[in-house]
Amino acid sequence: GTNWATVTALDPACGGGAFLLPVALKMQQALGLDGSALLDHFEQHLAGFEIDPFAAWLTQVWLEIAFSDVIASAGKPFPKVVQVGDSLQQEATARFDLVIGNPPYGRIKLDDATRAKYRRGLFGHANLYGLFTDLALRWTRTDGVIAYVTPTSFLAGEYFKSLRGLLAEEAPPLAMDFVTARKGVFDDVLQETMLATYRKGGLLEETRVHFLAVNGTAQVTEAGRFSLPSITSDPWLAPRRPEDAGLVEKLVALPCRLEDWGYKVSTGPMVWNRFKPQFRTRASKDTFPVIWAEAVSADGRFGFRADKRNHAPFFRPEPCDEWLKVTQSCVLLQRTTAKEQARRLIAAELPEAFIQAHGAVIVENHLNMIKPLGREPFVSPAVVAAIMNSQVVDRAFRCISGSVAVSAFELEALPLPPVAALGKLEKLVSKGATRATVEAEIARLYGICGA
């Protein structure tokens, strides 16, 4: 909906001009102006901020090269549209119709003044792109558009919960385009990436979703729509494939979360490199088994092993290390997986019999533990493991997760069927039914046929 003939545009992290240059070209095409009139228009309607003086200079050079014929006919230089400085410390002295760009990513430690300035969008650790999103809200006029290339982690991560609430209140999303493959798009980027647009002062309406595939040229596939949750700081469920649009509709209607089943999620407490002298290669009366990530196999089975380098199988705790011991059966789930893997959720039940045989175990922090809130949860650990290993729930998690981390916050946000509906599944799991039979029942619980 941007009118390129009248729009005022800002890139607050303009780098080498990758956005300002095509915006300027669109302005020229829409206006039909040339010479001095066009340069005067750019001076009043085009702006960039950049902390790196060389990058700022490069933006100006690209603009001068692209409009060299206009400069020649006007007999004057291209206007200085890029301001060198720290965008985060700028005060919003103007309002733009369009704030566009690819802001910097990465966790950052803030001084007290900067944290206070951006407090409304922060929860815990600060990430640069989250700060630049808040910054965009300040520089965009009502009914204006924000268009950013960012990681997808803000859609669900706990550290972005305040930012999600702020966006929903001030600039609800219009559209989200997910970059379907990381390879060949951005060098050395581990995060999933997306293009998102927001309307300042817009209505909380359904957000359009597309997939963007880049292979020499960009190909766009419509994937459906989604609505923000009633508590807008909660994770935003968005279809990541066209066939997931129906699943998202089903997920929104499901009433339960892990807490309703009687579970909570925590990270394995053992950070191995803090306790190196206490590892042992052999068991003794004062050691306990260490459960590493490889104990959870890709087929959802638990197997006590320590196969990888530096992974010793046993640990000798000191008297002050009681907090490391796990003495109750739980479901173990790998903490780091990528969207390119066949499954993002890889879980296995930690058997009660194994714990009883050893008295306790030590769980390393590359595993999540789905632990009962009390002694008797409403759903058995075996069924929790089956649910987590299912194709349907893996698809559901991909509609929430935006990073390689499988976080406790995202797991606790997974929509789940009500406890009362799980009777048949409990029987199938307890009797050792085939995986296909269990998968079919879980798909039925989620209202998905042929999943």
C-alpha cells in the first residue's frame, strides 16, 4: 500500500544501501521526475542512519552511481541522505511513512540509560534486532509501514514476549514471508530468516503468510493466514508450509498445555565443563550415570551411552551437588535441532526403573526435562514422549519455533489435547502399539486426517 510518489522512507541501519537504493529507484519510477527536481525530492523523502562511516559512505556512492545521469543533468551532487551515528541513541525527531531495512542481529549488553529507554520491548536479554524494531515504531507515523528482514526467533522466544505485545498494540503484522532455506541467502547465518511488514496503528487482523524460496530468483508461495493469540505476548503460531494452515486453525482451538497435563519443562542442570574433575569413566558406589544428549536416539528411545568426545558416563557429586540429581522419571528431549532435520522434537522417556537402579541420574544441559509437577501427573510420561515424537506435534512445534533451540518456553506453549481425550492413546502406548497406530491416534486428537 505504499505510495512511492509521496512516501518518506528511512532505513535506520542502511549498511551498503541495499534498501535505500531500490526505494530511490521506485520513487523515480513513480514520480517521473528528472534532474534537480528529483534530487530535491530525495533530499526531503529519503533518509538513512548508519553507525559505520565506511558503510554510510558506500550507500552514498551507490546512490550517486545509480543516479549519475540525473546528477549530470541537474549540475549538482546527490543530497547527503545518510547520517552517521548510533541509531539507538537518536531521538525520533521526524515520522516516516516507511521504515525499512535489515537491522543488526545479536545479543547485546545495554547500559542503564539504553535499557530504560527501550524497557517497554525488553524481557531479559536484549537483542539488537528487537531494539531496532522498537526504534522503528518510534520513527513511523500512524498508518505508516515497517518492513524488516529479521530472524524468526521473536515469534516465540521468551526474551521477545514484551516485544510481541508491543508490536500487537502499536503495529500489528500485515504479512510475514519466511525464507525457506538458509543456504545461499545470507552467509554464516544460523537463524531462520523472515521478511515482515507491520502497520503502525493498524487493526489486529489476520496476517498473511508466504514462503520465499531463493534460487537465482525469488519464488513466493502463499501459505495461509494466522491470527495473533488473545494474550499477544504468547508465541505467535504461524503456518510454515501451505499444508500447515489447517493445522494452525486446529491448534488455536486446543485448550491444554503441558501444565494442564501436570508437567513443567526445565533444562538439564549439569553444565559439564564446570565440573570436569568430577567425571569418571567407571561406576563406583559414589557415582551416578550422566545422561547426555546422545542417550535420546532419533527413533525416540532411551539408551544409556556416552559416545562423544569428553562425554564420560559417570559423575561423582560433592555434598553441595545434590541439586544436580534427578530422582523422578521424566521425558528427555534434545535441546538443539535445526529445521532441516527430519524432526525438531526428539524425545524419550527416562525410565523409572533406570533411576531406581542407580538411585539418581545427572542430566546434562543439552537436554530438556519434561518433569511432573507433582508425584502423579495426569498423563503418563510414555504418552508425553509419544506425543512429542509424533509428526503432528513436530509440525506444530515448527509453527512456533524460530530458532535452533528447543526452549522450555516454547514447549510449554505447545497446544495439547484435553486429558479426558487421551484414554485410547494411553491404552495404545501401554500395550506397545505400532508407531503407525499411535501416530494415527495422535493425528485424530489434533483433528488432522492423513497426517
